[in-house]
Amino acid sequence: MKNVLDLAHLRIAFVALFLAAASPSLLAADWVWRNPRPQGNTIRAAAVLSSREAVAVGVSGIILKTDDSGASWKQQRVGATLNAIAVRGGSLIAVGGDAGYVRNARVIVRSTDRGNTWKTELDESGPVLYGVSVGEDLKAYACGEAGALLSRAGGDAGWSRANSQVKHLLAVVVQMRDDVMAMGSYGIVVTGKNGGTTWTSNFSGKEKQLSSISFFDAGHGVAVGEDGLIVYTRNGGRDWQRSASTLKAGLGGVATWTASASHTKNHLRSVSGRPGTPVCAAGWGGAILCVDNPSSAGRR
């Protein structure tokens, strides 16, 4: 094995020496990124502002903005990895951070001009952030590792910490009128009442990680996660029920999930839907599930 590695290193050194000797101008020339377009960093999340505008964020703080339905992209960077983004009108907030051997760093950046320019609102030591939500009044919440939970009022208010009552990963957060809900590892569901002033959790340590949540109206919502986990609520999140893990599950005895590949255990990473339209969940291995009439799910 050592001989193989030594031979590989020798080949690399030979190519470098050859290029330096044969074409010194080649090493001095400006290098241009070719593929993949528009850049090569992993994209973690995206938000759509209109039929032509969208913003994507990802590893190494990459921020991409398109104004022509994806034909071209403007590229920016903020440093730390961005894991999630939320939009409300022309205002966007992205959150993330990087884990290190000595310290973890978390970051929150905000744009008030549809993603054209960005301002850093938070850059400090602390658990990495993985979820963010912006409400109609522009009040925002962010969540992350070790039960991290932060909130900010509308306008230019700063971020404040809330006591989530848990010490495990919170991966996604959603707002529902005056209530807030965050979910994460071990099936944790943390609920904030009265605009997030009081927090309670249903931590049991028995479920898989939850990665995404979508509410179709004030009462009906679905959350998805690890190993094909699907849980749903019919009372605004007070109680949750688990669907069958074969990815062919009944939702409240009314709507029916169908999968492109049944009996899989793929991690479901995202779920989304609106009243009166199908709701779909997607995840690893190309798993895609859809359910019809989500707004009537659970109603007989």
C-alpha cells in the first residue's frame, strides 16, 4: 500500500514539475471555475421570492441569487456554512455555523432587499443553527444543536436566547399564529406559547430525528424524518400520531401516502404542501411521497 501511495505522490510531483518547466505562464495565469456551474459548494437550502427570483445558500457561506428563473446566478459569501433560509416578502434570514475542535461558531445573516445584499446579525461562539422561520410580523426564530433556540422581534431588533427545555438537536422551527414549534432528534417537539414566552417539550427519547414540518392549516400538520418517519397532528401540534414506517401510510384514515419505492427506510429531509393541494415529502435515495387533499386529512 505504501509503494502505491509513494508512486502516486511521485506522479503528482512529476506533473507539477513538467507544467512549471514547460509552461511557466500557465501557472501564472488566472484560473477560471468551469464546472459545475455556477459553483461547486453543496447547497443546503433555497427560498423562492417570485416566479423569477430565488436564493440558495450552502457550505462555506455561499449565497446564490437568480433574477431570471435560474438562467444566471449572482454569487456572494458570508464565511460560515448556511444550513437554512426563510423568506417573508422581500426579507430573508439565513442561519448556520461551523463545528470546530476548539469552538463551535454560529451565524445569522439577513437581507432586506430580496437577497441582493446581506448583513450579519449574529456571529458568535455557540451551537450551530439548522432551522429558521419568519412570521407575518417579521418576528423570527432560529434553532440548532444542543437545544439552541433564538428569537428576534420585527424591524432591527437583536436576537435573544430562549430556554427550549431540551439539550438535543432542534432541526426545524415553524410559526403558527401565536405559537411556535421546533422539532429535532429523538422525536423532540418543543412548543412556545404566547409568542414564544413560555416553552414546553414532549421529549421521550423514543422516536427518530425529525427533519421537516409543514402545516396545512391551524390544526393539521405533518413532520417527517429519519428512517422514513412520518408523524401527523390534527390539533395544532398538541398530540402527534405516527404513520406506518413502510412509506405507504394512512393519514388520519382519510388521505393515503404513496411512495415511488415502497418499504424503504430512507431519511426524509423535507415536506411541504398547501391547503387543497398535494403535500409531498422527499429524502435520501430519491424517495418521494405524496398525499392528496392535505387540508382535509384526518377529517371524516
